[in-house]
Amino acid sequence: MTLLQVSAAAAPSWLTMASLSLLPPVVMVVGALLAVWRPPGTSLRSAILHFAAGVVFSVAAVEILPLIMHEHSPVVVALGFALGVALMLSLRQLTRYLERRAHLRRASTPGTVAPAQTAPIGQLPWGLLLAIGVDIFLDGLLLGIGFAVGAKEGTLLAVALAFELFSLGLATAVELQQEAFAKARTVGIVVLLAGSLVVGAALGLTLLSHATGGLLVFVLAFGLAALLFLVTEELLAEAHSEDESPWLTAAFFVGFLLFLLLGMMAWHGLTSLII
């Protein structure tokens, strides 16, 4: 059984799909450039992280859960979700171990300056970057499936994802700048992350648009775990490191509502074709 019935006549041209698929990654890089060009203050940084968390949480609710729930495959969902949680938790533990080992190595090296007197050394936040990478790749898969259904669905979804990736570009660049990364390296990392959407879109269009329900649901359940980890353990955890205020908390709900409304328009035609 397939998850989607795709009409070949509804599919847009390859030029249209390529140009619209590049819109969200380009917007993500623009968000990163804005963040490194004029780094936000602590309050604005917290607001950006809250907003990005709301958008990603809305992605899980609007894009992922409806497709997962429709298939009624609890065993497949449990396996995919459990694997996603295990991978994200293992990566976080590995990242913390590597950071502690690097800190001890610097402290024990003869002739090194005390940590308090050195400039901060950037440590890649692997947990955050992997979770964002999985999120963007999964968005690409869904974008490819959307284009396989039709030009309207793919176009609306590309616009909705552009809002999501803009906020993620801002949030990622803000966190990398917080870790004292150079501006060029920060933008380069964001470019690599943004490229995963194009890869996901190609796979979604060519492979998963005709995949069996079980395979696609497994991928979606895995991605759902990564998205929830990104929201709760990365974005909101960093956002709550600053003093909370009502407008900062409201940024989360603004992000959620914005993508909810965009997602409702983008996925109205797509969900009607789910069988």
C-alpha cells in the first residue's frame, strides 16, 4: 500500500521545482547573514530561539503527526521514534564527553594559559546541529512529496518552509556566534545545513512519494523524535538561559501560530490525497 496517490499530470516542471526548492535554503542563509552582520542582544536572541522553537513544534504538529496517525502502524512508529530518541540522547552524551575531554586536555597541557584568561574556543554544538539537520532533511522529504502531488501544494509548502528555515538560520547563527565561531565559518555551517533540504526534496520526489506506508512512517517517526528533541533540549533550553518575560514567551506561540496557518494552506490539498 502506498501512502500517497500521485498524479503525474499534477506534477510541476523540474525548473519550477528546482527554483522553489532553493527558496527555503536561500532564506535560511539570509537569516544567518543577518545574525552575523548585526548580532542580536540577549533579549532578542532569546526571542529568536523561542520563535524558532514554536515554528519547529508546529512543523511536528502540522506536517508530521497527521501523516503518522493516518497509517495506524504503532509498531513501526514506536521503532522509528525510539531510534530517534536513542540517537539524539547518545549524540548529546558523546558531545558532552568530547567537550570535557578537550577542556581537560587544554588544562593539562604545559605552558597553556588558564582558561579564564583565554579567548573562548568554539565547540561545535553537535546535538543542536544534528537535530536541525534532521529537521531540515525531513522538511525536504515532505517538500518533495508535496511537489509530487502538485504545483500548488509544493509552492505553498515551500513558502511555509521558508519561514521556518529563516528562523532556524537566525537561531543557528546566534548559537554558533555564542560559541565564538568566526562569521565565515558560521555562515558555512548554515549553508551545509540548508543544503540538506535540497537532498531531502530530491529523495522525497523520486523515492518516498511512491514508498510504502511503513517506510515513510518509520522515517517520519524518527524525524518527529529529532524535532521534539530540538525544541525541548536545544532551542528552549538555550532560550530559558535568559530572564523570561511575557513577550519572550509569546514569541514561541507566535511562531507556532504562524506556521500552523501557513501549514494549513500548504497541506490542505496534500492531506486530501492521503489514502
